[in-house]
Amino acid sequence: MINFNETLQRYIDFTEKGLKEYNNYSHENRPQMRLIDAMNYSLTVGGKRIRPVLVHAFCEALGGEMEISSAPACAIEMIHTFSLIHDDLPAMDDDDFRRGKPSCHKRFDEATAILAGDALAVLPFEIIADAETLTAEQKMLIISVLANSVGRDGMIGGQMIDMENENRTDVTEEDLRNMYRCKTGQLIAVSCVMGAICADAENETIRAAAEYGMRLGFAFQVIDDILDVTSTTEELGKPVGSDEAQHKTTFVTLFGVEKAQEVADKATSEALEWLDAIPNNEFLKELTGILLNRKK
């Protein structure tokens, strides 16, 4: 019987250790200290570390060792952090706070924030390519799926759709589902997939991990919609009501809080069905329930 809290903390601690090691100071990079400081500021201001936790959890559930999934776990957290830095910029969501602290462009400046995000977008691929614990085939697969989940057909494409939707009054449920799939679902799904690859899982198992992750990511974003109107700035660590202020169409604006919760519940139930194909899934099942019922 696993201890959920101990396992979760073990994954988080291992990720924190890796992040410090992968982006530290050296004699050669001292001229870039301000950039490194900005990168580390955003990497260490908090966060749930959901994506690296999923990498480690899938790797261990499928028989791999946590050390094997270290590079992909840290890589996905860097990618996620890069997206948050850029999302907060005045040209995007224009948020002054992130996780209860000044956003990167407020703590430093806009140019530094842009460059810090850029650096966190490319460093992950170097980390994976250089990882001694991964085979050449694993590196190739992980780099391919990660790049796809981040780029035009993934998170960045989803952010573009999100921005364009702000100027529309005819956004449908189908439009929202597509945007959430790209912007949020892809990164969470690829976290699960990378963990499965680290464990040398079969293709059918990798597919189950991806399907689970996509549904979990969708539910996660719908819960974000709900929290934006039901939570407080103190609880979330970022401004609430920003969706309405930016005239965004969400599941809450389309259907209301109660119906949006039903949508999240259904997606989570579907995610759990896919999780049945994963052995040793007790930790993942409990994590899924916690994410559905989170308050921040």
C-alpha cells in the first residue's frame, strides 16, 4: 500500500533537485547571470509540479526507476514555466502576479522575461539529449513527442487559438475543447507519455497514458475556469476574474459553474477508465481525484 503524500513529496523533491542542477551557475555563464536569475526565479516561485509528478508516476507504475525519468520530468516543468512567463506578459494575459509573487516581467523587465522564457523553451531538449539514463531510442521518441506537444499543434498553437477567441462572440463548446486539448491537454498528456517511454512501455500502454492525460488536462482546464470565478486572488496566487476581464469564453461563461463542474467530472471519469490499463495505478488514481477537487 503506497503512502500518497510521501510518494508525491518524493517526486517533487527529486524534481526540485534536478531543476537546480540543470540551471546553475558556472564560470562560463557568469555573463548571463541575470538571465539565469530570471529563469530560476520563475522555476522556484512555487507550483504544484503536476507535470513532472506525472512523468515520474507513470515511469514507476510501469516498472521504471525514477532516475530514468529525471531529465524528462525537469524538461516538462521548464516548458510549462516558459509558457507561464510568456502568458503573463502584457502582450498576452497581462498578469502582474504568478503564484502569489510578481510575474517575471514585473520582477525583472519585459525583455528579460521574454528571453528567460525562450531559454526555458530550448534548454529541455539539451537536457534530454544529454541524459545518461536514457537510451538513444528513448531520447528520440521523447524529443519528438515533446516538441509536438509544445509547438504549432500543441501548447503554442492552443495559446494562439485562445488569443483569437478573445475577439470572437461565437465560440462554441467544440472550439473550446479543441483549444483546451492543445493549450493544456497536450503538455499533461505528454508528461504521461514520456514517463511510459522511460519505462519502455508497449505502444498500447503509451496510448492509454496519452488518452488519460488528455482527459485529465481537459478537466484541469475546466476546473481552472471554475476557480477563476469562485476562488480568491489569495487562494490562487494570481488575479481572479481575469477571464471575464479579457472577455474570454470558457465553460463557465457558456454553461455556468454547475454544468462546467459536470463536464470536469465526466472528463475525469473517462480519464480514470483509461488509467485501468496502467498497472500499479493507486497513486495516479488518488492524484486524479485531488486535481478534480482542488481549490487552487
